[in-house]
Amino acid sequence: MADTALIPAIKAAIHVNELGSASPYCLTFAELGQSGASFGIFQGDTNVDPAARDTLRQVLAAGGAGAGDINRIVGAVSQPCPRGNPLDEADTTLANRALGSAAGMSLVDAMDGRLLNIVLAELDSSIAAAATRSLVLAGVSQLYIALWVNMTGPPGMLNKWLSGTPELGVPPPAGPSVTRVNIETYLHASSYFRLHPRDFVHMSDSVDAGVPLLPAGV
């Protein structure tokens, strides 16, 4: 099971990976794939995640928006937004003020807590996969896996690799610890990072932002 003492480091690394230094309490637009609007440290997406849509509705209602405004704003961002923000200036301001209010931040934090639990559950699956070979995931490796899960979803292939199956042309780690070098080698071989090498540099920088918060000895 993931050590809860790692949570501050995981949250810090994901914040930098997803948002840099930007606030999680405003709408952002990845302009990629099926992404709509996103908010929160874990970037809950209003197109692909019904819980994010529900949270945005609650945030807008808490901010005093009427039913018509809520339906218009949520409807506009509950679809792919490849060209960025589909909202006009007034609706953007309304949404961001609601997200940045005390009530809005509390609702966003609650959504982030649920998304964190999903990431931790998948990280647990990787810890268990490594344990089948008596391997221990170094703390920094757990940060990489948490970021990867938050980006791509369940780590099925990664877990096979940790369990001893060569994947992506990379031999499984020999142990006894799965080191930073091990996990970086695996991720470098993924099709995503072969196509987007600069994103790997950003991920590495994001992990570095979390490393100082890792508990001693992890």
C-alpha cells in the first residue's frame, strides 16, 4: 500500500506537472484529444469526467449563478474543446470567480481528494506488482508512477513490467529497488514520450518538485 506520508510529495509533483505555477481554481484548456475544460490539481475534465461536470455545477450554484448560466457554461465545456476556451469573457469570469471563492475552492478540493484516491489505488497496484518479485518502489519511482497514472489511467502494462515481463523492449527491473533510472528507462520507451520528448523533461522537473517532500528513507 502507498505510504500516506508520500501524499504531499505526490500532490506537489502533480500540481507542477499539470499546472506549473498556475492556480488550480480556474478553468484551463489542454486543447488535446477529447479534453474539455479542466480544473483542480488533478485537472478534472468536464468532458470526460461526469464528476468534474457535477463539481462545476455545484461551484457555479454556490457562487450564485442561475440555472440558465449554469446550463450554458457546463454545456459549452462538456465537449471536446480543441480550440481552447469556448466561453465568452463574462462566462469565463463568472466561472473563475466561483472556482476561486471559498465555497468553490472547498468543492474543488473535495473533487481533488476523490481523484487522489484513484491515483493512490493505481499506485497500490504497482506496489503490489513489484512485490510479486520482492521489489520495492523507491519514493521517486512512486512519484513518476503517480504522474503517469494521472496522465494516462491504470498502469496495466507498467504493472506487467514490474511483475517481470519485458515491455516496450525494456527488461524488467532487477531490484531489489525499482530506482529512478529504472522507471525513467521504461517511460522513455513509451510511444507518448518518444513522440513528445519535451514532456518527459517536464515530468522529470515535476518529480523534482515533489522529491524534497518525500519522507526520509523512502
